[in-house]
Amino acid sequence: MSIVGIDYNKCSNCNLCVSTCLLFRKDKDQNKIIYIDNPKYQCNLCGQCIARCPEDAILYEGLGEALTYEGVKKPETIASYDTIFKFLAANRSIRLYKKKNVPPDTLKKVFEAMSRAPTGDNRRIEKFSILSDRNRIKKLNDAVLEALLSNQEGNERYGLLFRLISRRFHSPVYFDAPHVIFVDSEEDSEIEANNIGIIITYGRLAAQALGLGTCWNGWTQIAMRFNPQIKELANIKGNMMGTFIIGYPAVKFARSPPRFLKAIDGLD
Ligand SMILES: Cc1cc2nc3c(=O)[nH]c(=O)nc-3n(C[C@H](O)[C@H](O)[C@H](O)COP(=O)(O)O)c2cc1C
Ligand code: SF4
Ligand code: SF4
């Protein structure tokens, strides 16, 4: 994975890459733009040079695909604030699912959107995985429940809740959703917590655009701290993780619930 250089058959010397990144500069003697991979200021593979170059002249390898489409230069023309606001306000945690699996191609689209999420320093060290086997989800459910209820505090907080929802669901921790998605990372840091949260948010919003429902599952994350076996059951290796369930929603909402605008210190 790297920026390789510049295709001089395409480059028009426009200087945009130079104004984008310190790793490009104009070589006056040769009268051309050059790319220098400087060990003191290393390329973090953010791809902004690729995205900015009007001639598609930046050479790279192993980074995946750069996309171009109508509106890419003016994102505000792709969706208005009104549309985005309504879409965000309509996002609900779904706890009732149809007994129907999501086709792999549709799930792949959710992962593709997750792969477009920003991460600190563009490190992208997080791993994605999915459980779709009912029996394996049940085993994980049981381990999470046991861990959550293993101490007095957990019992007080979750005991009654799970007694009640266990009457309705085979795997109450996951509300019998057909799939559970995990984003995990070997690194356990505040920035990783942010990265995972953003990745999951991208996935959940993409899922909504595909007619799917999702719900964050912090319970798995909490339980993992008490029982390391949960990592094995979830088939993840990392030390930090986020989880959400996904499937076709069996519930519709007539309105977006009340959310007051918080006081904004310093706005006026
Ligand atoms: C980080 C995070 C963890 C959550 N964990 C759970 C969970 O374990 N189980 C659950 O049913 N809902 C979980 N939720 C969903 C919240 O309860 C939900 O977002 C909140 O009640 C607002 O409802 P809404 O998402 O429908 O707007 C979680 C949400 C977030 C952001
Ligand atoms: S942005 Fe592209 S076309 Fe412009 S100078 Fe850089 S490589 Fe050449
Ligand atoms: S990928 Fe990012 S850091 Fe690397 S050369 Fe391009 S703009 Fe600079």
C-alpha cells in the first residue's frame, strides 16, 4: 500500500497536489512536480492527493478504488441539509426483526460504507466480522448474559430487563436479529473508541438507506470486559470492539421522538 509517484504523461503541473500535501513539491530545475516520501513526515495514505488531482495522475497501489461520481466536487448537491436531517432524525434502534436473512451482497454494501469512515491518522486498523448462525448467536447471547449478570451491580441493572425480554426472544441480547456485526481493534485507546463508533455509525446509516434496521449493542462490549471467552465466541481478536445487530425491521415509527436542542455554550 503506497503512493508510488506521478504519471507525467497525465500531469498538467497544476500544483494542486503541492497545495494539498507537504510530500509534493515543485522541482524548479526539472520544471515538474515531484513526490518525496519523507521519513520525517510520512504519508498516511489519506488519499487526498489522489482525490484532488484533476488529471488522475497520482500513481498508487494497494489502496482500493478511488471513486468519482456526480456531485463529488459539491457534496451539498448530493443531498440537502433537509434530506440529511430527516434521514438522521428517522434513525431508530430497531429491536424487532423479520425472520429473514439479509443477502450477502446487501450486507457487503454496509461494510463498504463502513470502509469509507474516517479513522484517526487514517490508520484503518479495525477489523470487521459478522455472525449469522443462529446457534452461534445464541451461544454468544448466553455468555454475554452470564457476564452481565455475574455481579450484583449487573444484576440490579439488567436482571429484570433480561427476565422480561427473555420471554419474547430466543437470544434477547440480540433481539433475534439475523446478523450481528463486530468492529474490533487490537488497540485499546480513546481514539480507537472514536474510530469504532464512527465506523458503526456509517454502517448503521448505510443500512438504513438499504431498508435495513440496526441497533448498537453495547452489552456485548461491556460483557467482553468480564469474560474474555466472549472474544472467541464472537470470533474477534482485538482488545476493543463495538457491535451492532442488523436485519429487516418488523416495526415502523409514525414520528421521530422528541430530542431537545442542547444549550450551546459559545454560539451567540
Ligand atoms: C454506544 C451505544 C450503545 C448502545 N447499546 C445498546 C444495547 O446494548 N442494547 C440496546 O438495546 N440498545 C443499545 N443502544 C441504543 C440506545 O439505547 C438508543 O440509541 C437510545 O435509546 C435512543 O434511541 P434511538 O436510537 O431509537 O434514537 C446503544 C446506543 C449506543 C449509541
Ligand atoms: S495535482 Fe495532479 S496534475 Fe496537478 S500537479 Fe499534482 S499530479 Fe500533476
Ligand atoms: S496519501 Fe495523503 S499523506 Fe500520502 S501523499 Fe497523498 S495527500 Fe500526502
